[in-house]
Amino acid sequence: MKPDMDLICALTSFSVGTLDGRDTMMVIETATTAEEYEQGVRRQMPVAMTAEHARELGEALLLAARAALMGDAPSYALN
């Protein structure tokens, strides 16, 4: 399944922490178009997850970042 490139947002910032001392919390901030990015328009999306999901996400992002740095062909792995 190939993603619709028009629906992909640019990550502008993120923050992480814990929610009630148990779950992991992440807030991602995005710009949906180049014009929004230039104008400073941002959307925030808070995401709560278990500590296990946070660890899996972190590991998957590290693997994807390494692949991107090596110039591998894109993959579309979904969890």
C-alpha cells in the first residue's frame, strides 16, 4: 500500500513525557502544506500509548532513520 503523498504532513516539533505516571505521552506538531510551514501554522496531535508501544515505536523510528541515512528504498511497514 503506497501512501498518498498529498496527505503527508511535515513534523515541525515533538515533545514526550508520561501520562499519569504510567503511560507514555507524545505531542507531535505538524504543518500540512509548504504554505502553512512558511506562515507558521501548526497543528498539534497528542498521542498516548503504553510504555511497550513507545519502546517499539522508538526502535522502529531508529531503524527507519538508519535506512533513510543509507538511502534504502522506502518501505511501508504498518503496525
